[in-house]
Amino acid sequence: MPLTRLAVDALGVVTICLVSLLVLIGLFCISYTLYFRYRIQRSNYVQLGYFNGPWVVRIAFNLLSIWWAISQILRLPLLRQDGRILGSLGIQWQEDMCKYYMISNLGFTEPCLMLTMFFLVHASLQWREILNQRWNLKTMSYVFLCTLPILVLDLIFVLFGPKFERSDSDVLKLPRMFTGTSFLLTRAGQPAMVICTYPLLCTILHGLFAAILTSYLLLLGRQMASSVINKKLRMRVCLLILLVSSSLPSMAIFLGFSVMAKAHFLREALAFSGFFLLFSCVLAGIFVLVYLPVADSLALSRGLRVSEFEGGGRRSFSLAEEDFIESISLIAASQGPPTTARTSNVSTKQGSISFRTMIKGEGSSSCMVEEEMTTFSLV
């Protein structure tokens, strides 16, 4: 028993460390996104502003990640022991916190995270459309509307599910594993702490939602393989899709088996495995969908600024800076006036496009900065 308790506490310590890491990364990416927006508003490179289009959705994705991560701490048995933060609360309070955790995570934050990630991935195919404030508001509205049915069903399962356990009808009566969100762990015949468990009905609902979303993501990946976006973006997003499509169903399976596990350590190990799989997806999503687009755009803005300082002549760009031009040129050609992009007559590189950025001053005059790059990787 002491070894089992130490192993469970070790999982709790690892969970807290991973949660702290995700919170720090999320706060950094929020600041990074706001800084990029500030830079775009102060600069006159209008094409770069396109890549700041989904800034609201990116910040919302980070905020949901932080919320989801912090909520994980409420479930840990490490903090529910005597003398710990949650252990000083009464039994009823701990049971209510388990209910809140199930409704908050399985019913709201996890579906919202999955949907927000899906819309950010889908935005990589929308280079012919303007990702403006209206797109941000419409996207977040779709996320909340699609999450609402899952939230309502989880509320019904968690709040009204225990009534089916006490039902006199054999047809309506359900075992506790289907609706129970917690159980009381006793030691020497005395109540020790409340352990949170995943209701099987909520887990099944969560698994069905993950399966539907995974199927659509795989279909989206197939569309991206034949799209006009560049190879680097395709590789990044396809790797993300493969990670998400393999992790989400596995997470639902782990959580489902944790409900049926009898041993305390096995139950916590399965729950931790489900947490770690989603943690990996969220971390990869932040890196691919939030950090890299901003970092690449800032690299290009520095390159354009140096070019302008040198008098508008050609200069040699690094591979990271050269990654931008094709997508920007495609966007400029599809959204801007006909003079914003043209095919280079000088470059003979495959896929190379000569890009002109209109830099509008306060007056009616404008100057053209012509740069030559190759491919770009960005959502």
C-alpha cells in the first residue's frame, strides 16, 4: 500500500509539472501573439497582416489550454490527502469539485480545445479568404455552439445520473460506473479522501465526439495533400493531424478503462495516460498553430525592413525568411489588387515568386519593395 501511494503521488507531481509548463507556454504565446499584432498595426506591410488574422482564435486556444491544465489539478489525489490543500475540505465539497471537474473538462474545455484546433487547421486552407475580426467571431461562435450539446448531455449525466442508480426499475437502473464521478476511499474503516472517476456515459460521449472529429481531420489532411499550400506547411499540419487523430481515440479508450479498473494505481495510471495524450496534442497545437506562424511572420518582417533600409534592392534571405513568399504572393494575388503580386522574370527557381509589397504612407504616394523568396509555412 505505501508503494502504491508513492507511485500515485509521483504521477501527481509529474502532472503538476506538466500543467505548470503548459501554463507558462500558454501565457508566453498569448504575449507573443499580442506583440505580433502590435507590430503589424505599427507597420505598413499589409500582406503580413493577413497572418495575424486568427489572433483571437489563437489567444482563445491558449486560454482554453490554460483552463484545461489548471482544472487537472482538482482531480489529483495528491492534493486530497489529510493536511493538503483540498484534503482540508469536507467530503461533500470534494465530491462537488469532482462533478465540476467532469463538467468543465469533458463537457466544455476539451471539446472546445479540439474544435478550436480544428478551425485553426482548417484556416490553413482558407488563404483565398480574409481572416478578419468577423472570421474570428464566427469561428468562436461555431466552437461554442458545437460544444453546447455535449455540455448539456454531460450536465444531465453528472447531475441527474445518480437518480438512475437508485431507480426501482430494472430497465432504468444503471451501475455506478456509468454515472459516478467520485468514490470514497477508506483506510482502516475511516474515510480517507474522495477519488474522482470518469463516468462511463460521459466517456462514451467524449469518445464519439473524438471519433467524429478525427474522421473529419483525416479527410481534411487528404484535402491538404492536394491543395496549393506549400510543402512545409503541409508537412507541419499533416504531422499535427496524425498526432491528434491517433491520440484522441486512444485518450478516450484509456479514460474508459480507468472507470473499470479496480486497483487505485492502475486507475490513476490510465487517467494520467489520457491526460498526457491530450497534453501532447495541445502542446503540439500551440507550437504549430500559434508559435510558428507568429515567429515566421516576425522573421519576414525583419527581412523586409532590412531590405527597405538597403534601398529596396535585392538581398539574400535565409531559408526561414525565404519560406514566406509563395503563400503571401498567393494571398496578395487572390485578395489584393492585380498590382500586388506578379510572376518574377528574373528568378529561375522552381516555385519562386517575385513579390511586391505595397507600403502606403500617410500621403497619396506609395513605394514598392520587391523581394524574392520561395515557400512559406504558416496557418
